[in-house]
Amino acid sequence: MNLIYVGDPMCSWCYGFAKPMDELLADPRETAPLQLALIMGGLRPFTTEPMAPGKADEIFGHWHHVAEASGQPFAQAPNTALHLPGFVYDTEPASRATVTVRSHWPGKVWRYFKAVQHAFYAEAKDVTRPEVLADVAEQLGISRVEFAKAFASQEMRDMTAADFAQSQAWGIRGFPTVVAQHGDHLHLVGSGYMAIDALRERIAAAATPHHH
């Protein structure tokens, strides 16, 4: 069974969900390791307006709930990425960076996705900036030059747009969303943050053949 995870590196509940996903992927009880396909859903791609201070505070309020539910570390207001002067909440670059790593360094894509999240939420880095995304790649042992070249390419822009289109075609509106794939059948495992027990139950249910 393959799992498809539709998310966004700048989606706070996706950041919270990294811990249950890690537990699932590391579970020694799994006889066959789960294959995880990461699809970028497009939370707020191509935003151009800088964030108003009031809006930053409002979003930070949501992050507080994620921190409580997940135990993930967050930078505190007013020292978050949201509060950086002129910050534009455009999720396309971070999504394209993830797609770039998925295409060229597939073994590192899950770690990269999590590292971008950590940079944004915990370290208050502006992950809309190409040089910051290249820093994160470099930390994982990826060539900065090769990453930057691929990241800037039209091919990666197109592939990222194709991810967004796929997510929309499936009718997915919220992230994280987990879908189980059996051959050409897709089953919704769950949408939104799930703790590890709920996640395991839903995957078990999706894996049962009579659950069509």
C-alpha cells in the first residue's frame, strides 16, 4: 500500500503532523515499509501582498493551537517569520523547493520537507527566499549550486504547478491530507491533524479490502 501525503511546507498543521508521520514511517511492526509519496497541495501559492501586522498576530494565534496539539517547537511572537518586515506568505517557493528535492534527491525529500517547516516555524526563517531554501538543502548534504539551478528551472515550476492541479483535481481543500493508494483506487485516510493512534486506525481501515 502506498500512502500519498498532500501538504504544504508552510502549513502549520502539516508541521504539527510531522511527528505522527515520523512515528508511522519508523514503526518496526510494519512488515513492508510504507511508501510515502509527497504531493504539494498549494496552501497560499503566488501570494504577492506583504502581511499586515494584525494578520500576523491572527495567524500566530492558530499556530499556538498547533503547538499545543503537537508539541512541536514554535518561535514566539513577535519574533516569528510572519512578523519579519515585508514578509509575503507565498508558499510556492518552499513547495517548489520540496518538489526539486523530490525530483533530484528523492531519498531526502521527507527530511527536506520537515527541515523547511522547522526553519520557518521554529527558527523564524523566511522560507519564501531562494537562499534560505538553499541553506536548508545544503544542511542535508545537497549541492547548493545544483539545488539552486534546478529550483530556478521552468521544469520545477511546471512540476510544482502540476502538484497543485492534482490536489485540486482530487478535491482536496485542507492540509495535511493522507490518501491510501491500492493499484488505481484511492481511499481518503484522513484530512487534518491526526494523532498517531487515529492515523494507524484509519490506515488499517483503508487497508481492509471490503472498505470500498
